[in-house]
Amino acid sequence: MYKLFIRPLLFLFDPEKVHYFTFSLIRFLNKIGFGPVFKSLYEVNDPKLEREVFGLKFKNPVGLAAGFDKDANLYQELSNLGFGFIEIGTLTPKPQEGNPKKRLFRLKADSAIINRMGFNNGGVEEAVLRLKKNKGVLIGGNIGKNKVTPNENAVDDYKICFEALFPYVDYFVVNVSSPNTPNLRELQDKEPLTKLLQTLQNLNNEKPVTSNGVEKPKPILLKIAPDLTDEQLLDIIDIVKETKIAGVIATNTTISREGLQSDNKTETGGLSGKPLTKRSTEVIRFLSEKSNKAFPIIGVGGIHSAEDALEKLEAGASLVQLYTGFIYEGPQLIKEINKALAKK
């Protein structure tokens, strides 16, 4: 139904406007009682789907990637579509508009999207107010720096977001791999990245013991670009081991335009969707094999079918996330992946 009727209609309009319209529609439908209907349509409940990864229990391994619900506006309603976890953000300390519009483009011939949103969000404090109302959704907090913050002060921005979100998210994701904030990817270099992750890990380890006497630092993950070389990926493995962070999300969007068919393929920004399927899986496999499976990996990038998800899990991912595939294929994709996994 989604691909036959709903998607063709939505794709007639500007993608950013459609995004906000869809948010309003999902919120309205849940408000008038459709939440249980969505759950019955898309949720797959099977003990075989449960996963324990970096100390957290996931009801299924299919999550929503960051960028869709940046401001934690709709995580509760989106969880009704069958996701095992929702990642919010990227959040920054101060609100920011992001880059000038138009900044989101569909590449229909390639089943892809180019975005140059630029970390548009209402700031971490606004998101915290909404996260305080969470009713049992497993949440990842994706954090970044404000555009106006120079790289030499970037650590401070990440610390602010980390401290504000700490009581309200289940894991953290450090985003230094978006191509849409000037010079951000320079923070992926070994020295600044080690410093940033070690600073956050130190804050993590200093958190007080909980009332029942169990120390509960939060898992910190690093989200990396698919455009890293093998040498840089080996550096990532070293950094994860040195800083003892929980794992890696592979991958963010790409700046590559290789093999695209769409007329608007030259738009500036990060490319996501089917053209990323192969490369993101290659990165997952490389990290898994070269590290000897030393840390968990969340696989994301070009998952448009159950087969795509299974391929990433077989390559070494412990969990997967959807974004562009969710937009192109609809919530049925979540169900298809979970049903395929339950059969294994």
C-alpha cells in the first residue's frame, strides 16, 4: 500500500515539507488511537529477535538512524512502527537553523537522497524536555557541535550535549562524520578524535554509582564516514581499543557520486540510500575482520530489503539502522527484516 499509493503522492512534493507533514500525520493518527493499529501491522514479537549489545537489551535489532527524528519529537510514535530502538539527533548545544533551503533532494532513479541539512535542530535542552516523557523506548543520543564552534573548541560542545542527555538516553553516538558542517570531518583524524572520545569516556566513567550500587556508564559509539581509507579504518580500530568506547556505527552518508543516474546527482551534501549499500557493508566487514570482532558495529547505509539487512549482519554488524530505505520502502521494511531474522 505504501509503495503503491502513499509514496507516489508524497514524492510529488518538496521532501523537507513532506517530512514535516508526515510527522504531523503520524502524531495525529497516534493521538486518535492508531498506535495499537500500527503495532499490530508492523511489530514482530519473537524472542529470537532479542539482542544484548554493549550491555543493552534490544527487543529487535532494527533501529531508526539519526537524522529522521532530530529533536526527539516523535520517538514514541515511531516506535509503534516496529523499531527496536530510535536514535535521535544530531543535537548541538545551541539551536541552529542549519544550511539554507533547498537542502534535501530525492534521487528517485537511484533510490537515494542527498541532504545538506547542517545539523538543524532546536538544541539539546529542548530535546531533553521531550525525552523526560519517554515511556520505555530505547533511545540513542547522537551529538555534534554547533557550526560556529571552531574545531579547537569542539570538545566543549560534545561535553555539553553529553552531560545534558546522560540521564535520558541509553547510548551515545559521537558524530564527526557529517559532510554538511564545515571542517567537521577533520575531527576524524586520529589525534583530535582520540582526544574527543577519551574526554567523553572519562566523563562517562566518573558518573556516580546508581542507588542499587551498580555503576552505569553509558555506551559511547563513534559514527564514521564511508569515505575513509583502509588506513584510516585501521586508525579507527586503534582508537576504539585505546579509548575503550563501546563500538562503531558504519556508516554515515558519502560524498561520492560514483555511478549515479539522477539528474540532480551533483547537488552538494551527503548521499544516502541504495548507492551506499555495498560500501557500508565493506566497511562493516573490514572493521569486524581486522579487529577480530573486538567491538559491536551498528550497520547503516543502503538497507532497502531484508536481504540488505541480513548481509550487513553477516558481515559483522550486531544491529542495523534504517533511514533512506525507510523513506523509500515504508514501515513494511522493518517488519520484513524482523520476519526474515525470526526465521533464521
